[in-house]
Amino acid sequence: MAVSSIVRLRAADLAQLENLLRRNNLPAEDCAEQARNFCGIFDDDDLIAAGGLEPAANDALLRSVVVHEQYRSRGLARSIIEYLVRLAESEGRETVYLLTETAGTYFENLGFKRIDRIEVPSAIAKTRQFASLCPDTASCLKMTFAAPR
């Protein structure tokens, strides 16, 4: 087993990403158009964890953080989330938003705050993930970065 560090996914990884998302009941319909926004962790050549960061104006949408079942409870999801949050902050994004049906408390423990869906800026609300792929029942959370001094 040779688990990689977090790497940007390539076009050749798209089938594995779609498969991992579908096996975990996460939306995969727009993976082809969003593939460049995903990062992942591999065990040899197998994608075992992934997550995406979709830019939207001054903000970003954290997308589909997923870990293969046999690799859970090793901190891989947390590593990907922290990596993507740092990436968003380094790109000058003001806030990272996310939708989740099952992991609201997990994200709150990482510093995200629950908000009402109507509070998101229009650029986030217009993303395909937000507008149609995630159900209206999904919880919405955000993490806002401190303004530079």
C-alpha cells in the first residue's frame, strides 16, 4: 500500500472519481465539467478519497468530500477538507460554502457554521450542485475567512 499525498485529479482519474461518488450516493452528474476542481488521495493507482472546490465569484463551494469505505477513520476526509479550505483562502476566497445531508455536525466540528440556504450569495446558489444536484433538504454551512489586515 502506497497512499499518496493530496494531488489534483487529472482527466484520466474522472472515471474513478465518478465511481467513488456514486458508490457513496453523492452527485456525479457534473464531474466532467468540474473534474479540474477536484483533488484526491490514491492508494497506488486507486482513488480512495476526494473532494472538490468549485470557485464562484469571491467564494467557493466545497464539493463531495468522499472516502472509500475501507479507508475511513484515518483522517483522510479531514485532510482533504483542510487542504481545500487552505487553497480557497490562498486564492483570496472570502467564504467556503457546502451542502450536506449527513455530515453537518462533522463540518461544524471543523469550524463551519450552519446557515439558511437563502443566505448564500447568488454565485453559489447558481452552481449546478446547489441549484439542482443536492436536495433542498441538505444543510448549508459556511466558513468565512478573516479579512486581511
